[in-house]
Amino acid sequence: MRTTVVLKDDLVKKAKKLAGETTLSALLNTCLADWIAQHTARELKSRLLDEYRSARQESRRISREFAQIDKEGWPQW
């Protein structure tokens, strides 16, 4: 797909210098793919943390419910 973007002149010059043999288009594709991967990973990590916290709370709730039953049959030392 072709897309027109407007970039600062000094940024393009630096990018071309660093890219060497790589075309500016290939460089931009790589950078954009990396940026998307980083943000996707952050979103996934955030969602996983939310789920872990939720599961931890549920586990504690269940443990409290069964605390008395867990003690049944044990000697009262």
C-alpha cells in the first residue's frame, strides 16, 4: 500500500544516513512494525496483570470460604 507521510527534513536526512543500503521505505516499515509490536506487548501485559489480580482476589475469597472446612478433623493443639 502506498501512503504519503510528511517528515521533518533533518529527520529524513539522519534516517537515510543511518539506514545505509536499506531504503527509507523499508526502514519505516521496520520501525512501524517494531512500534506496533511494543504497544501490543504492553497491552497484553496490562491485560494479563488485570486477569492475574482478578484471579488472586477470587482465590483468596475461595480460601476464606473453605478455611473452616480445612480445619475439620485436625486435632486442637
